[in-house]
Amino acid sequence: MRTHAIVSFATALLLLIGFGPTSMAQSSAPEHKILVLRMQISGERHQVLEARVVPSSVAFAPPSSNGTLGFLATDAKGDLLLSGGLDDPLIVRAPLPLPGEPTRNHEVIVRTEAQYLLRLPYEPKMKHVYVGKGVTTISSATSQQKLAKITQSPELTIINLDEWLPVR
């Protein structure tokens, strides 16, 4: 009886490994894709170092609407697809408790340049991504005129995804 239970457990384990939760999840849920932009920031200038679209079998939440840097993604007509914010990668904050006190203070280091990843839910119709301090989180109800004014800001870095993702 005990041998039968061990064999049954081993068989179930092999089936779970072979068909694993990822293959089961992929068959029941659509595959999400994520646009990953590896960026370099120096001062106010953002530069793309690498861009790729990667699959993800889990739901992906875009960066928060809070943050000192913002981003917008638009399609070829200039319609807003998504917007959000992220913390400035030039600013590093680390907890710095005083001896014998709970963590209340932070050490803040401001770097002159840094690299960071900007991960966005990917949509094949994405054409441009705008990144910079001049971007605020806006809703899809924002007028085309206001969106055009925001995207013309000289403080923003404009990323043409056709240059970085020629085959989509």
C-alpha cells in the first residue's frame, strides 16, 4: 500500500513537471507581452540602449502613476495608449537609521548618470514612447490638442519604436 502511494506521488510529480503550471496557464490565459526598454539617463537626456518584446505568462501592471519621471505611449495617429510614472533612476534612497532608532531617515544619493529598465505592457500598435520629467500621467480622455502640446516638449525623449523593433 505504501509503495503504491509513493509511485502515485512520483507519477503525479512527473506529470506536474512535464506539463507544469506554466504550460497549463498558457493554454487557459492569453499570453501577455512586455516591451522592455533598457535606457541610459545622463542629466535630463534619456537614451535607448536596447529594446525588445518579451513574453510573460503573468498579468503585468504598468509602473505607477506616481514618480518624478513620466512616460506616454502613443500609436501612429498620436492617440494615447498608456501613461504612467516611475522614480527618477538618478536618485537612490536607502534607509539610514540612527543608532538605537527605528528606520526613519534615508540617505539620498544623486547620481549624474544611470541605467534603468522601462517595462510597459506591449501593444503592437505602439509607435512612440515619450519619457521625461515633462510628462504627467494623463487619461485617455485628454484632448488631441493637449496631448500634442505635451509630446512637443523639448524636455522629452521621443522613442520611435519602428527604429528599435523593425519586425513586429
